[in-house]
Amino acid sequence: MAEITVPAKKFQRLFDYMERIGINAQTVAATVDLRQDRIEALAPDYALPALHYSRLYKAAAEEMQQLKQGLPWAAGLGSEAFELMCHCMIGAHTLRDALQLAERFDSLLFSLNGYRVRLLEDAEASSAKLSYEIDVSGAAAVLIPEDWDRVGSGLTAARASGLLVWHSLCGWLIGQALTASELRINAPVVNQDYHDSLARTINGPVYFDADENTCSFDQALLDHRIVHTPASLADFMKNSVYHLIAMDRVPASTSAAIKSLVSIDLPNGMPSFANVASMLYMSESSLRRRLQAEKTSYQAIKDEVRCQVAIDKLLREDARVVDLAEFLGFTEPSSFVRSFKSWTGYTPKAYKDRVLELGRS
């Protein structure tokens, strides 16, 4: 897969913005091993790794929090409030449950952050809307400086970027791109390029100067399972901007979604292939084709998950072989030992002894 990149001008704009609001951009860049002077010298369209931009943005967001203002950009992405909200959502069963939790969370902090999300359902039309409301007046003096070249489009950027983040976050939560029917932005259009960029991202129509700030999509998506776990959320939080960029640019990894589902359901037994297909709202033949395209199989995914869980419990919990075999669904401890050796090349005892020996050397 080709590396996901963003143009150097996104870095340059972020550097410029940080300096205008009183943040030392050079210092922030250094915390994530980037050189501001080198990036500033690049042509605006020079392609740089999106992962680097993600780390820079998160570091900048952490500095902006010190200004004691709710972050008006990208639904607060990178802030502590955004991370806490995601931790609340990750334990939900379906996308509907997750969004209802987010709505409750945002309502509690609306007076502090100035933004909130609401889920609106229309049963007759079988459609759903995600409404994103933001008041930028509190942040205007500090985070929307008068000498900024985008001061006139600050409201548009705040409202549109918030919807885009929620569009991508919902897709990440259910392990597939959220197909939006339309985006309605309660703010004036910046220019045609900005309009076209938003339309490409959601793969649907975008309307500015609307009487609401919403992203509409098929109501059936609300019943989709949350396919991620606290462990995968921790990785998401480290590079959230990157994950959301990737969500809008490349097909979601079906195997990654299955790994999370298997991990979630493992204490209750390994789900069947048919059950996994049902949880992902696919036919078994479609799921099989997806996995073949990703050069893997359900059996390989199950083995990878069971191997990771076995190693973790063996090393961290000092679990006995008989307990591991039962937990992972093996009928006999001997069957588990044979499988563990095929996964790692060692028996459970030999693997543990080897790791302990390496730790002492």
C-alpha cells in the first residue's frame, strides 16, 4: 500500500497558525522530531508523511489546551476532552450506542468547550443525521487571531472540520467508511476548491449556507457493531489525525475489524465465520473475497489473535497451560500446546523461559 501523504503546505499553515496564537512552532516541532526550518523551505505541494503531520497536530493541540480555551477546530481532535469522549464511546455495543454516549458527554462539557454533537433519527425516511454545533465566540480572541489570513472563514472551518472528524470517527468505530448522503454546513463557502475537497472526502454533495450543520447517512449504519477495543483505541489516540486521514483515503481493513471483534467476543467463545460476517453486515462470500484481497483468512486471523492473547497471559499473568487452553477454546491442553508451537516455534514453557532469559541478558 502506498504511503499516505499530505502536502508540505499543511505543515506550513500549522506552523504559521501556532506562531500567530503565541505558540513557539519550532519548539513544538522539535518535540516530535521535526525541523520547522526544513519544512518551511519545501515547495507547498511537496509530499510529506501524514503520520508526521498527525504527530505535529497532536503536539500543537496539547499546547493549545494550555490557552484554557475549547479547541474550535476538528471537533476538539487531539485534546484531552476528545480522548475522554472516545474512551466513553469505545465500550458501546453499536454505533448508535456510541453516539448517544458522545451526545451525553458533549452536553456535560458544552459550557466549557463550546461544541456538541447530537444524533437525529428519522425512522420514516430510514435516515440519520449527526448534528455538530459549535460556538466560536469564546475562542475568537485567542484562537482566531485578527491577523490570521483565515479569520474570515474561521466559522466555516470550525463547523466543517467538526463534521469531517465525526464522519471519519464513525467510520473508524465500525471498521468501514461511513457513506454520507450529504453534508450541510451552517456557514458560508470559502471557495470552490474547499467545497470540492469536502465533497471528495464524503463522496457526496455538500451544501453551504445551510440552516443546519449536519452529516446525513443511512440509519442502518447505526446498528453496526463497534469493532474496536480499548487496546486499539490507545493506538488510535497516539496518531488520531493519521487514522482519520487514512479512513477517508483507503479502504478500511476488514482483517483489522475482525481481529477486534474476535478479541471482544473471545471470553464468550470464538465466533463462527457466519457470525463475523453478520456482525460486519456482509454475506459470507463477500467477506471471504475481502479477506482474500487482503491475503489472509479467518483461520489465520483467529490464530493470530489467540497467539497474541496466549503470549500476553503467559507472560503477564503467569497463566497455566490448562487455563489458557480452556480460555482459548481448545478441548485439550495438548491441542493448545501443539498450536502454540506451530505459532511461535516453541512450547509455552520454552517460550516463557526464552523471554525471561533474554530479559536477564
